[in-house]
Amino acid sequence: MTARRIATQAIPGQQAGTSGLRRKTRDFMAPHFLENYVQATLNGIGGAAGKRLVVGGDGRYFNPEAIQVILRMAAANGVAEVIVGRDGLLSTPAASHLIRLNKTDGGFILSASHNPGGIDADFGIKFNMANGGPASQTLADAIYDETQTIADYGMFDAHDIALHETGTRQLGDMTITVVDPVADYAALMAELFDFNAIAKLFAGGFGMCFDAMHAVTGPYAHKILEDMLGAPKGTVINGIPLPDFGKGHPDPNPIWAHELMGIMTGPDAPDFGAASDGDGDRNMIVGRGAYVTPSDSLALIAAHAHLAPGYAQGLSGVARSMPTSTAVDRVAAAKGMACFETPTGWKFFGTLLDAGKANLCGEESAGTGSDHVREKDGLWAVLMWLNIIAVSGKSVSALMQDHWQNYGRNYYSRHDYEAIDINVANRLVSDLKAKLDSLPGQSFAGLDVTEASDFSYRDPVDHSFVEGQGIQIKFAGDARVVLRLSGTGTEGATLRVYLEQLETDAARLNQTPEDALAAVKQAADEIAEITARTGRDAPDVKT
Ligand code: G16
């Protein structure tokens, strides 16, 4: 067994998006593609000699092979220890926790999140830093620079390492510690939430369906919900991780989690439904016939988090991404909490969490989490809801109705136009930017524009600055449209259009979102000429 350097050439375009490098699986399987990116990352963090890393992934196609490559490269680069999940599995939040718990120098997480898996689908890799959180923009830039100048990478010649059983192995001088992917994470959840109250709820006949979508949260949900909390067997559906996620999109929204939505709107619907995504960081919450938008879920958690033991002291502050609805802002204002508005991307919450300025964060893209790790956390959100339901004794729909009565309702919907021509998308955005200054004072679909801007952000902790983070158009009457291009797609461009309308009239809190947002939708189309430019008369996905 020896280490050698293998000559390579820079591969153009290995630039991370919103969350690491996501590409077609076949791209990752092409010669040098994965290896270049891993070596660039190890160079970008200042070299790997003597470092300790966590490695794991969501179990999608190519996960096992990619982990073996990373282990061999880590050994060749002088890494001292790698902690890896059994069978190469780790959810993103569990990986974040292991990095923090074991005080490692960071870790590689292999996932393309909610994107489908398979040889003709998507793969991804991201590096999380020693705080457990996604690479900062500065580190992401450094890694990208390395990908553009790379000339060789280190590789240890060795057989595959067996990862089916926990315990330690050696690869040259490097120790590989294979751990149970669930145990430490489950112990953390038991510290944060009132497991006794939740267990009593289940013992009293409370019904739940958790859809793991054939992805990584299956083993976590079986262990925590069924084994530790006593939910009946069968509460978790689609609980075995499959390389192609059963040919589905492991994206927890009403479109892709249609099996769960069918159960929750059927005649024998249980009290509570939830789902998580490919790598376990996203969540969907649904009551009997009552879907909760991620933005509303964030606001409700902000209002009730003190019911969970880990948050009994109250929250230090909350943070949301700019496109996320302002529902949480209203809770923060009422409770006198700080509220931060960041660009899209969990990485922007890291400094706020580290500095203790916020300990609850959330995004419209089905992400919610706290300072217990440095990633959004699907099962954490589900357990938080269960804790709130158990202690308050209220159903999902009663909780939401009360919330809207107290704070008003932010009707909200995101419309995605997927795989559109990149040139068309870029032109739509640049033409829109060019006319932003002229919009205030004009009316569209009966709505008067009050502000139009391209979002930029200066981090209040490390003072780093980013611009071009999405176009925001505000209207009189607390309505808003946000438009931006996704940074996580792998085909063409995805235009995301976020629609929001606040309603505080108690008699108008139970409209359909379509009705409440009709004027905002029309205004967005008139301003950005979406239909005319894309040729699409309807979005591909509405959440
Ligand atoms: C990632 C990021 C999130 C972001 C989401 C959507 O989530 O971690 O912060 O909100 O992508 O980003 P975009 O709108 O650019 O596609 P995940 O769950 O895909 O890792």
C-alpha cells in the first residue's frame, strides 16, 4: 500500500452553488472529476496533514464508490483520522453534529440533497467546516481557485475499506473510525426535546406518518420515532435508503411527497404527517388536511420553541433567508427578539449561530434548524412540532389558526420554472435589474410598487459582503415578489418566483393561497414578463 501523486488538469466550472458542487452523476464518475474537487478542497483548507475529518453521505448512487475515493485520497494527503458513518451513511445534520462532537477539522458530505439520485440523475459533494457548517463563501472561493490551478492529486493504492461494521481500521497511517450514523444524533435529540411528553402522546393513540422518501432519514426516524418514542411500527414509511430513492424526487413538498399528502388528506388521515429529503436536512409538516408552509412553520416554532426543554430559556434571535416570508419577523417583533434577513443558503446563518445572535433559523425551501448543529435539520423540526403538540395539546390546524389570529397570515407560495434556457433566464434577470429604479410609483395588477432592489448583504459578524442575491419588489399593502435563479439545479436554469401577501383581517384568514396571491402573481408576471420570455404559462412546481 503506497501513496502516489496522479497528474491531472483543471476542469472548468467546478464552482460550488448554493450548497456545494452539484452535477450529473456521470460528471462525477468521469475521470478525475471527483478527485480534482476533493484535492482542491483539501488544498483550500490549508492542507490535510494531521487533520481529522468526518465523511458520509445520503446513500445515493455512487455514494459508496465516492467514499472509498475520499478515504484513499485522505490517507495519501496525511489525514490522521476519518470518522465515517456505517455503510457510508450520514444525514447532513448528523454529519454536522459529528464534526462538532468530535471537534474535527470539518467533513465531506456526499449528497445532492432533494435532487433525484441514480446514474442519470444527480450527485453532489460539500465540505463543512470545523463549526459543523457549510463552507463559507471565502472558503468556497478558495476551493474554486484551487480547482482552476490543480496539477495533481494524492491517491493511496489500497483495496476498499469495509464499512459495514462499526470499529476502527487503518489505511496506512490514517485511522478510519466507522460509527453508528444514528446513535449520537438520537442522543442529541433526546437532550433537546421532551421525549416523555412525546412518548405519552403516542401512547395515547396519537397517529403519525413520517415519509423518509427512500432516503437517509429512514434509519434515524425508525430509531427515534418508533424505538425511542414508541410510535407504532409502520409510522415511518419508505424508510430504507435506496440509491435511486425509489425513482422519486426526495423533496419534501406537496408535489413530490404526494404519497404522504394522499394519506394526510384521506379518510383515515393520522393526526400528524412529516417528510424529509435526500440528506435529511429539509422537512415538511402537515396536519390532518392542513399543509404548513415552511415559512409558517418557522414562525410557529419561533412562537412556541420555549415549550421544548432545550429552548426553555427562550430564543436569542431568529434569522430567515430573504425570500422566506416575513411571518417570523412578526413573532420576533412581538417577543422583542432580534430578527436577521440573510441571502439564500444555510451558510449565511453560520456566523449568527456561532456568535449567539440567533438560535433559530429557517428558509422557505423547507429548512429549519437551530444552534444544536450548523445545518438545517429535518427530524429536529419534526420533533419540535411533536413537542409543541404534546405540550400544548393542540392539533396542527388549531395551532396554525391561533397563530394567524395572533400575528396575521402571510399567504405565501413559491413558483419554480425549471430547466429553462440559461440565456433566457439570464436575460430576464438582467433586464429586470435594469428597470428596478423605474418601478417604484408604478402599478401592476392593481398593486403599487413601493420598493424594488437587488438584495445585498453585509454579514453583521464577519462583515463579509455579497451582492446580487435576488430581486425584491415590495408593494403597498404588505405584498412582495422575489425573483432569483436557483443555485442548486443541474439542468438549464431554474427561475424561482416567491409570492407573499400579508392578511390581518380575521375574516380573511382562510382563503386559498391561490386566491390570496392572485394579484401578486399577476404583478410578478407583468413586471418580469415570465410567460412571454419563458414560453411557460404555468410553473413546473408550486410550493
Ligand atoms: C440548499 C441550501 C439552502 C437553499 C436551498 C435552495 O438546500 O442549503 O440554503 O435554500 O438549497 O437553494 P436554491 O434556491 O439556490 O436552489 P439543500 O437542501 O438543497 O442543500
